[in-house]
Amino acid sequence: MYRNNQNYDNGQYAKNTENDKKNIYIYLILLTICAIILLVYISYTLKINNLSYKIEKVQNEIQVLEDKNHKLSIKVSNLNSLSQIDEIARTELNMIEPQSMHTLVMQREEIQLASEPERRFFLSQVTEFFSNLGTVRAYSPE
């Protein structure tokens, strides 16, 4: 007992108490930091799980839409077949085969272009380019 009083009188007890308080504060700070890190980790894990769920849901929707698209493309190809068009024309539109057919053949005329000058300036080439953008040429199916 005398010894404890001696430490208390020397100020040793006060130093030990201050060191203990410092250690407790350090442990509390470290514990708080660990808790924050754990909360951040849990938060990111939840976000990752949520995003994974959304990705899976979107992938399922994509698969359903791709299946529907495939079925529709088969339906379009069936409706575009000549036999199907013929059947629709006869049944729904009441169309019949023509009694006679006339074919009109038009002669093709050759168009001769004037010879182009040997030397062309840049501005004339640009003007010609823009004027040709709106030009449409039709050819016969021969």
C-alpha cells in the first residue's frame, strides 16, 4: 500500500492513467475506422449485388426480345413468300389472273456527254460534286 501511495505522490499514477486514456482513445479511433471500413465494404457489396440483379434482369429481357424478334423474322419471311402473297391476293383481295398480258418495250437511247476539259479547277470540282448529290439516274433493267 505504501508503494501505491508513493507512485501517486511521485505523479507516476497520473502518468499511467494518462497513458491508459491515450491507449483507450487510440483503440476507439482504430475501432471507429474499422467500423467505417466495414460499413463501406458492406455498402459496396450491396450495390454490387443490386447491380448484378439488374444486369441479370436486363439479360433475361434481352433474351425474351431476341426470341420474339426471331419469331417475327420467321413470320415476315413466311408472309413475303410468293405463295403466301398469291394466297392473300386471291382470298382476301379477290384478285384473279389476268386474261392477257401486254408487254411494252422501250428503246434505250445512248446519252453522249460532252468531252470534259483537260484541266479542271478546284472550285468547279466542288460545284460539280454538290450538284451531283441531288442528281438521280435511272437505268433500264436490261
